[in-house]
Amino acid sequence: MPAAPSAPRLLVIDDDPGVLPIVDRFARQLGFDVQYFGSGRDALSRLSDLHPHVALVDLQMPELSGIDVLRAMRADVPDCEVILMTGNASVDTAIEAVKAGALDYLSKPFDFDRL
């Protein structure tokens, strides 16, 4: 008998731990297995183990920006869809995110219909 398919994996990369409960509840209702990282460096060091399908990445974090994380993810796991999120949205950063390969760019607080 074939093994049951595993749930799609969602990485949440955000230095604000308050984001996780909101996204986690929503994503698990949709059937995602959610992994949370408080920094881009921590997440990138585990990419080869996790094989994420989708990543929600905060744009403004210490050490590595969301754009830096996005670029690294595009190189390491090109089939993972990356959505950048920010509390300080601007047209310029949205354009930069899409040019770097982001699937979308979301403003916080979340519009769950859009997410």
C-alpha cells in the first residue's frame, strides 16, 4: 500500500513571534504543516532538511532582509513559492520583491482572503 501523501510544508520566517499563532491557525486549517523560524539565517540553514512548498517571509528582519532570504531560497529551493510580508509596504519594495522572484507581497495585518 502506498504511503499517504504528506501535508504541504509552509515556512514562516519572521522575527515577530506574534505572527506565528495567526498564520499557524489559518494554515493548519488549510492542511499545511507549519515550521516557524525567527531569523532568516536559521531558516536557510535548515532548507535542505525541510523542502518547503511555500514560505512566508518578513521583509524587515535583523541580519538578513526578506529580499536576501528570498534570493537564497530561489537558488536553493527554486520550486518553493515565496511570499514576502511587511508592516511597512511600499510600491518600490513590492516591485523589488516580485523582480527577485516573490510570488506575492502582503501587508500586515493580514487580509486572509488574499493570503
